[in-house]
Amino acid sequence: MRDRPIHVSLVAFPDAVVSTLTGIYDVLNSFGMLKGFHASIPPEPPFTIEIVGQEAPEVMLASGIPVRVHKRCDEVDRTDIIIAPSVILEDGCWRHGRYPELTAWIDSMHRQGALLCSACSGVFLLAETGAFDGREVTVHWGYDAAFRQAYPRIPVFPEKVLLVSGDANELVSSGAAMTWHDLVLYLIARYVGNSAAQAVARFFALQWHHDGVTPYVVFKGRTDHRDAAIREVQDWLATKFSVASPVEEMMRRSGLAERTLTRRFKAATGLSPLAYVQRLRIESAKRLLEDNKLPIDEIAWRCGYEDPAFFRRLFKRTTGMAPGSFRKRFSIPEFTMALPGTE
């Protein structure tokens, strides 16, 4: 048993968003309120949480909301866990060296044994320390390219919900936005126990993202290349992906032989022509499943698949969910249909 609460430093800085920061704070700070809710909840709060920043007494977050900073980082000489909340990247890029004092403090605390945790895109800040170099991380799928550009030495897997790495499992990253639920539940399970994590999840209706974040990912083909012929084919595919024999049509339109088309297309987009078409078709199917009640076989046909069984297998392999399960998860709930102004 620990003789003191686990000290958590929740980092506030101008690129951070308020929802993730305050959500994590409230959940980890809730044990006093949860006393008696379940036998697994300890009698004394297991965590002490402070909001730490480079400046005090408050910081204006990217959300446009000021947050009170309990302590400047140079006033904290010991902490057990550092959590960086989600960030919004200005112009889609991370600016290195913006928070030198904060980065130096995080690095110092990590060298003393602190766990480094990122919620979603908060890993951009933590990666400034170099602690994640060569270590696997996850990040919001929308910031995947930006992270690879900013930190080419860090392997990134945006499809993962949570990744724990480091020699002492001291580097923790969570993926897309709401996977901060998984992060806080992981920390509770690690330091308080699995039963306590499940009790907290039930109380707040937090979700473990068992299906991963792949179903949430929106496919957008790479266009940041200079191959004009391939870009022209991509523009055509954006609306014609359901045609029969798409690769043959791509060859005809580009004037390229199949081997040349395949080589240049993969070099430009990272995918083969057929794999690219499949991703466009599945993305269209996802939107149809979300928006209406068309039979799944009809959706398969509209997206270019004559064999519904093949479509179902491909959809599950691509998204991690069967079409019916995807529709149940992502379609608008029926109870909203009774609300004024909804159709």
C-alpha cells in the first residue's frame, strides 16, 4: 500500500483544449464523491491532482476559455504522473520549442520516475522531451501526418486506442479525442484496481473503446504529392469509385500501363490502386449506413459490390465491425427523431 496519494500533474498550456483537461481532472478527482458507491472505491482518494503550467495564475486555452493554474511547473519538484491533454494545432502544424520551461520540467520529472501520459494529441508536447523517440505511440488519426512530420523518429499507430511503452511502461498515449476515457480508466486500474476502474466507468458512463478507433477514422487519400497524372485519377475516383473494373478505367484515363500505374499510384498515395478504391467504397458505405435505412445488400451494390458477402467481409476487415454493428453504433438514435426540428 502507498503511504501517500499518487500525485498527478495535469498540464495546461495555450494549445490545449478545455474538455479533455477538465474531464480528466473531474474523473480522477471524483473518488471522494464516489465513496460508498462501490466496495472497490478506497476510503481515501488515491490521487491528488494539480493543474500545472508554464505560467500562473491562469492560462488561456485553445478553446478560448481561461483555466486556473494551481502551480507553475518550476514550483513542482516531485510528481508521479504527468498528463498532457488534447491540443489543437494552429494551421495543422506543431511548432517546436514553444514551451521550453515546460518541456524541461517534464523531462526532469520523467527522469525522476514520473509516468508520461498523453490524451489524444497531447503527445505532441510530451514528444518534445525526446522520451518517446523510438517508442510506439498513438495520436488522433487526423493528426497522424502532422505527427510523423514533426517527429519522424517516433513510430505512430493512430488506429490504436491506447499504447503503453518504455522500459518501465512509463510512456502512455491514447488515440482519438474521447479515448481519454480509456486513459483515465487505465490509470485507475493500474493504481487502484480493475474493480475500481469498472465502478468509475459505470458511474460516469465512460467507455472502454474495445472496438478500437478504426470505425471512427474517415479515409482521405493523400494528395500532398506532385504526380499530376495520379492526382487526376484520384479526382475522378472521388465520384466514380463504384464503376466496374476501376483499375482498367484508371489505366485508360491516365494512359499508363498497369505496372506503371500501380508503382506511381502507390508511391504517391501509399496504397495500390485497388486498395485505394476499396477504401473509398467502404467510406461511402459508412456514410450510407449512418444516414438511412437502406438494406445492406443495396448499399453494397451502390458502392460497387455485386457480392454482398464479399462486401460484408471487406467492411469488417477494414473497419473492425460488421456493417450491421456499424449502423447500430453510428446511426442517429431513434429517440432524437421525436425532437422538434429533426427529421
